[in-house]
Amino acid sequence: MKKLFFIILSLVICCSTACYAQTKDQQKIIEKNEKAARKLAKKMAKQLKDGNWETTGAVDLETILTNYYLQTEPLCGGTKRGVEHTRNDVKKLDMAEKRLLLQAQTMYAQEVHTAMAQSIKGQDPMIDEDDLAQLVAEIAARTEKEFNGDVQRSFIIYKTQPDGSMTVRAFYVIDQENGLARARKLTDNVKLSNN
């Protein structure tokens, strides 16, 4: 019985030591990524400030950029895609925000539609182009809101032009991997239901 107790105790100690070492390694990776993101953010924030760009948020630009890079920059551990869209001759900031979001969602929807069409075409190379377009449009109509949720606004910057209008630039984070996986699943389900 004592032997069994010592074996179990040894296993518990070994497991906890391994978990501690793994946690320590993960913490080092996180710290390395944060350091890289802060370095990139500091450089970009300086460039933007030199270009007279201002942020609409209460948080300073360097912190906003650090968080953005942590999500989107592979060198900082980011796994999502960052995109930006710009509008010129803006009179109202809130209207520009809405239009920029719509533009980002529309462009992403086109990418998803293309991925769905390629997936369906890969499953059925003999499908007629008109049937393919109709099928993709039907799927897109049912799932538009789902894919719009993959586009998340990160932050907005703006600068005022001499004529009083503004140039507005919006940065978005897109969970493209999740969206494309969902698109493949939808097209697989369509193929199964059509057979």
C-alpha cells in the first residue's frame, strides 16, 4: 500500500511540475508577443501622430495598436486578419463609421462567396455557372448576418483637412479562419442535401 501511495504521489508531483513548466513557457511566449506588438505599435503611433491622425477612443493610440497587432500580426502571435478602409471628404464621423463597416462587411462577404463557389465547384466540377451563382446567392442570403459577425471594428482614426472635411480610416479584425471553416461546412451540407 505504501508503494502505491508513493507512486501516486510521484505522479502528482511530476504532473504538477510539467504543468508549471508548460505554463512558464506559455508566459514567455505571451511576453515576447506583447513586447513585439508594443514595439510595432510605438513605431506606427509615431508615424500616425506625425501625419496628424487622431483616435476617436479614450485609450491612447499606442495601446490600441498594441492590441490590434496582438490579434492580427503573426510576429506577435496574431491569428486573425487585419484590414483597413479609408473614406475621404467626410462631414460626419458617425456616418463614415457606418459606411466603412458596411464596406468591410461587403468585401469580406465577396471573399466568402468566392470561397463557397470554389468549394462547391471542387465538389461538383460539372456544375453550371448559373446554378453555381444561384446556389451561392441562396446560401449567402441565409447566412449573411453570421458572416458579418466575423468583421469586428478595432479602432478608427481621423484627420481634419484644411477645408474642414475629414479623412477617416477604420481598422477591422476579421476571424477569417472561422468564417472560411463555416463556409466550407455550409457548402458540404448543401452538397449532402442535394445528393
